[in-house]
Amino acid sequence: MQGVGFRPWVYQLALRHQLGGYVFNSTLGVTIEVEGAEEALTGFEAALRTEAPPLAELDRIRVEHLEPVGYQEFTIRNSQDVAGEFVLVPADIATCPDCLGDLRDPANRRYRYPFTNCTNCGPRYTIIQEIPYDRPHTTMAEFRQCPACEREYHDPGNRRFHAQPNACPDCGPWVELWDRERMLGQRAEAIDQTRKLLRDGAILAIKGLGGFHLACDAANDAALQRLRQRKLRSGKPFALMAASLEKIAEFCTLGPEECAALSGTRRPIVLLARRPGSRISAEVAPGVPTLGVMLPYTPLHHLLFEGGEFDALVMTSANISEEPIAFRNREVAARLHPLADYFLLHNRRIQTRVDDSVVRIFEGRERTLRRARGYAPRPIELGFPAQEVLACGGELKNTFCLTKEHHAILSQHIGDLENLETLEFFQETLAHMKRFFRVEPRAVAYDLHPQYMTTRLALAMPGIEKIGVQHHHAHVAACMAENGLREKVIGVALDGTGYGTDGLIWGGEFLICDYLSFERRFHFRYVPLPGGDTAIRQPWRSALSYLADAELAVAPALEAVPAAQRRVVEAMISGRINTVDTSSCGRLFDAVSAILGIRLETTYEGQAAIELEAAAAPGINEPYPFAIDADTIDFRETIRAIVRDESARDVRSARFHDTVSAAIAETCRRIRQQDRLKAVCLSGGTFQNVYLLGQTAQLLRAAGFQVFLHAKVPPNDGGLSLGQAVIASSRAS
Ligand SMILES: [Zn+2]
Ligand SMILES: [Zn+2]
């Protein structure tokens, strides 16, 4: 509850009940000693339990009785550090309504000041260098508070009492606008210039809370086309920031849960169904029926929208790390050079880079797809004490996880560990979090894939027990952990790639497991994957493999691929040259996407499956045939039926989804017949497909299963580290 205005609230409460004593933050939590009349103490305790401010989120309260010492007054003492004990590190909080009021009030001394914050809002995790969380331990230490700010900071009746990043135009950070050569303007003037440039179609790099965004007007096709060219990824959807819920409602469908997620204090990107015919450029998210949208979460963002020029801005992560004293640093501008025309920079240092989080609402509940700003580093409660371990996560969408007491502490989304820069980010964040949370891991968990950077990193750690965890076991364990399950479950883990205990690539897996071990009961039928990673970027290769397995000639849609190329790959498949066998569900979706002519080559991960889902017509529910034998789910009949079926593409896509759902339900029934298990956990990146997820959950529930889904951590590899952690904690000697 640190850093959220709890102590001033306690102070006011003690005054109200005429109690003496003190309150202080320590790494143990908040300690309060109060002395006074019996009724007053009772009233104080009751209020503590029932009236605490929403952000305080009291975990538990322990009460002890002490002898009176005769306190004359109630005071707020300085923070204390209790060595080795667990401490909560606060996550960043979106600008609160009071600060927004200050920002918009011409009479306020913080009118249009982009770094306005208070104890209820502002930067936290992104600026913290050490704990306990106090100003000298943040990147705000270099700004000395002016007398007015100092007074607020020391006044227990003030909203900014001990607001560690407290600042104003006289003493705090400021913004500057630069082009590639020189500074163009500072402070309010720089923001006005920025808005004008955005209006004129420029692309700006904007330094925010936990990193940089590339921004442009979301209604400007030409600007978006330039941005796509520069980012070299032609199809991946860009996130949007819109001024208000009202604006968002103009171009997306909003329900009450979506509104709550969008406007809450964590302000994630929320995936929303887009309305047809809006002014938002089609270039923002080609080929998908959703938009990822967020509301402004810093005062600077609010100022960008104050003129009402934009419905929405593209705000895509610029994915660069920052050097110290960034905006004096030419190097940053140089690195951004190819991406942005101008740079809106500021001089509050980002200690820890944190991306925007991504969530969606499914079955009335917020589901995390990328867990970062506003969520990390809040622990996930396990409900049981865990041994202290480090789980390194996977390769793509990496997060890592530390455990301490009954907490699982996941890092923010680190990203794809494909280059040195991301690996450094991983290592820096790990060093930080081990220190913040005082974790001394006795074991390290890693994925069985020998080529993963995290695997090599884990195996090189000296003097610590090494625990290899199978990829899909980790997925299911993550789902178990966040749902508080410890007994054996049926785990359905469907995804693109995970290293199997037989050295092959798994991805269509039905396990029986608990935290200690797993048994692989069923899996999708193996097919040869021609050309490894190339096959992931070229779904037509998977299609050829599935067609060959079903003893079919080429499907019409694949004739778009040059015949010579096809022949080479066909020869690879029949001769098993440079192929690896895989039971991947992701490749099955790729193959069907290509066979239906939806996507032959991809420009971002998962694109073929995402567009296949987007194509599916609702309410068909007519599965194609499939077969299940002793341990294999066989879709050869399905592939034959898809090729034969002359229905429209959207019908065939829907029927394919229905087939996979039906196969999952039937497989779970067979497992239940033998093992009497009723709990099913659905995990793995494939379950980001809401068509499949909805249909499958419904079928399973109708068949009497208890179905458990992800919400707190992503079903994709971003949740892997949580599963690895609970497994390693159970297995560690
Ligand atoms: Zn505030
Ligand atoms: Zn000041």
C-alpha cells in the first residue's frame, strides 16, 4: 500500500479519533501505534478496515495491544527499512481526477504542467531506484523541491504529503521539442508545437512514463503509411490513445467492463471491437476487427489532447532504451532518427522501462494479454508459501518470475529475447527486482528448449539448483496457480512452439498434471515442419505439410506460391530434409489459414491465425470430422473436408474452429473416463483466439467440466514464468 497516500489518511483518521501515536512505512508494510480512549481505538480500527482509500488495498491487518506511553500527538515518521523482509513496490498510477483538475485550472500553479502528480497518482515503479520508496531513492532526487512544493510535501493535510515525485513548473522536470538537429521549443510552447506537428501529419517520438512512443494522428493515412514503412512491419496493429470514453465510443463498441478497464487507475490498452466507418485510418490495424485503445495516463498525454484536434493518436512503443540525461543526448535522437521526424523529450529519468499493458474483456472479466505498466511489479498471491526461486520464462513475450513467501512477483513484459539489448533489459530488471523484493533464489527454472537465451542464462548461474520445466507443463501450471488450484487437473495447452521431452516441437498438448509432474495423455498428430523458423513466417509451408499428410495435392489457394518454391518444400517434406516433427496447434491454424487463402506469408507473430479467426462467421457450429486414437488427435479428415467444402471462406473458417473445439471437448471426456478428473485448465497462446476459447469453454461446461482460464497473466508465453516458478518451488530440494 506504499506510495498511495495511506499515511496521510491514517494521520487524519487519528486526529478525528483524538489519538496519539505515529505511523510509518517500512519494508514490512505500514506500522501504526495509537493510544487513547478504548472507544476511540475501536472506532479507529473499524474505520481502518472499512474506510481505507481504494488504492490502499489492505492485504491483512494485525493488531497487538501495548502499554500506554503517553503520546501527546500523532506524527508521521520517516520510512524504515527492515532488512530481508518483503516489501510491496508500487506500480505506476494514471493521473487522478484532482491532478487533472489542477492541470486544467488556469488559476492553479500547476496549470498545464505535464509532471503534475500527488499521493494518489503518478510515476512509481518506473522511477524507483531503491526501496523503501522515498524521493532520494527515485530519479526525482535530482530535482530539489521549491518552497511551495516542500510545504505541500510536509503538510499531512495536503494531497501531496510525501508524494515522492512531487513537482511544479518552478522546480520539476520539463519538456523540450527537438528536430533531428536542434531544440525547437520548451515547456508549454513545446507542447503547442507538438500538437501542431501531429496535426500536420508528422511522426513524433514522445518520451512518456516508462519509455518512448511513436505518435501520429490516427486519422492520417499518409502518416500511418510512412510509419509502417519505417517500422518495417507492414501488418502489426498499432495501439491508439484517445481523449475520452466518448471519443472511443465513436469508433469502438464499449460495454461497462470495457469502460471500467479503460478508465481505471492502471490504464491498459484494451482490445475493443471496432465500429465500421469511423475516421480511424484502416492502416491502424489492417485485417483485424479489433482496435487496441487506451486513455491518457500522464498529464503530458492529457495536454496532447487538450485542443480537441484528434479523435485518437497512434501511440506505438518505440522500443528503445534510454541513456541517462536523455534529452541532452544526441545519441537517442540518432537512434530514433529513422523512425521519427521530431522528438518530444523530458528530463525526468526513466529508471525502469515499462511498456503499456494489454487486456481484453472476456466473459465479463478483464484478461491480461501483456502484463506491464500499472500491473507490474504487483505480486500475484499464490495462497501458499513458496520457496524462493527464479523462473526465467520463455523466449518470446518474455517475463520472469520471483517467488517469496506467498507472493509470485512477475517482471513487466520484457519482450522477445532475440537481441543483446533485450537480454540486457532482462538482466537489469532481474537485478533490480531481486534487490527490491529481497529474493535470494535457491533454484532457477528454465524452459527445456536448449536454444533459448533464458535457458543458457539459467544454466550459467553458479551455485544454484537448476530445474528444467517443460513448456506446456509450465503453461498449465500458470493457469492452475492464478486460479488457486493445487490438485491434479486436465491441462489443455495449445500454442505455436514448445520444446517437448522427446526433442520434438510440441504445441497441441493434453496433460494430466500438478506442480510436481505431468503426464502427456494426448497430442495433436505430428507433421513435419519444413524449414523451421521460415515455416513460421510462411504458413503455406505448413499447409503443404498438412496436405501431404492427408494425401492431398496442392490446394487452389497455394498456387499463388511459385511452383518452383513449392516443389522444393514438397521435396523437403517427403524426404524429411531440414524438417522437424511438430504437434503444434499454431502450425495447424497457419496451414488452414493458407489453405483458405487468407494468409500465405506473415509479417508478425500469429498473423495467419489472427486473420483466420477474424474471418470466422458466427453461429455456424458444424464441426468437420476428426479422429482420436490411443494418444493422438488426428485432423487429416478435417483437412480433406476443408479442401472439399465449397462453402464460403468465413463458413469454412468457423467450421474449422468448431472442429478444434469439438476435438478438445472429446479428448477431455476420454481423459475423464479414465482419471475421473473434472477440472480443465486452458492455456497457451492459441487461447488468445476468443472464438475458439468461447466455444471450447462452453462445450466443456456443457459436458460437466469445471473450466479454468487465464485472467491475471497472459495465456501466451508471457505467463510461462509463473508456471515455471510454482513447479520449481514445489520441486526444489
Ligand atoms: Zn493526483
Ligand atoms: Zn515546486
